[in-house]
Amino acid sequence: MAVFHVEGESARQAPLLIWAHGWGHTHRAFLPLAESARRTASSILIDFPGFGASPLPPAVWGTADYADAVAEWIAGLPAGRRVWIGHSFGGRVGLQLAARRPEAVNGMVLIAAAGLPPHRSAAARMRIAARRWAFRLARSVTPEGPARDRLRERFGSAENLSDVARAVRCPVALVYGENDRETPPEIGERLRRLIPNAQLHVLRGFDHWNLLTEGQHQLTHRLTEFLERLS
């Protein structure tokens, strides 16, 4: 798994920040945020297997497989506190990681985290039915493998990590954009109720994507608050 380092400027014993990108992205999505956090802590940004500079996994993986691979890598790091920062799919993997390998991380900041099926209106359910029909059509002409796996993610996943979230014991900050339609804030509210030690922050005016760019300063502020809470 490819990793990229951003060294911190602070002499304090801050946790190591591990940044985990969303589906279809790479570590580059988090580089500006990691640079903004340099005054507070050092960072490692990862490319999940099959993304960026990392080779494809040996099979079609689920979130638990990604979490186990990350846990094996973390086990080889020097001893110390670690905070997982995941966006969207990276949040799903983070939930699995904290539940399956609680020794791996001491806290998590989950940004627009997926993992629970969103509540849908009747009109939205009709749109989802149309998307499922399109998915079945595309799947019928796509062989099993990475291409079909990308289709699964593109057309949505019915994955429900409720039981996984209940097993998370480390402190968690959940951050969502109020205009996010991919992972709406109501998912964050339900995750907050499931995770014993979680706080929810809904940032006004942001959606699933510009939360990472235009919302950079607010995210950095929430991260700093979270690290102070851990210390």
C-alpha cells in the first residue's frame, strides 16, 4: 500500500494523523488538509489498494478486507497514538478498522462518512429503483473484477454498518456538510447515536465534495478541537 508523509512542525507529542480518501480518489484529495495540520501533527496519507500508486487487491474486497489490510500496515508503525481521518468510503473503512482492530487507532475524524442506508422519500426510492435497473444492465456486460467493483460503488451500496458502529469504542468526531446528498447529515445523526463516544458537527453551506476544499479551514478547526479533546 502506497503511503505519503507530511512531517509536522510541532514538538508536542501529538497523535499521528492517518488520512484515508474516498472511493475513486487518492491521497491527493487530502494533501491540502494535511499541510494545514502540519503545525499540529505529522501525517501519513494512504492510497487504498487499487487506487493511486497502490496495486490492485488480489480479489474484490469489501470494507472489512480494506480495514484488515490497513491494520496490518499500522501494526508495523512505531508505537504511539494514531487518529484516523476518513472521507466517505474512508469513513466506512475506519468504522471497520476501529471495530475489528481497536488497538489500531485512538480516535477518528469521519468526514461525510458512509455506512448506513439513507432514509429515502417515495420519489427518491423510485430514482434508486431506476439506478438499480441501470446497474443490472451495466453489470450484465461487465466481467467480474475491478471494473464491476467500481460499478457497485458508483451505483450505491446497501451496506449497513450499524452493528460495526456500535462496536467502536474510541472517540469519534463526525463531520457532515448540510447540503450533502451522497451521505446526508441524517446518516451522521444515526451514527452519533450508535457510536458510544461520538460528536456530530454539521457544517453549513457545504456538500459531499466541497467540504474538503472550500470547507478546509472549518475542517482544520474541527480537527484541532478533536486533538485537544484527545490530549
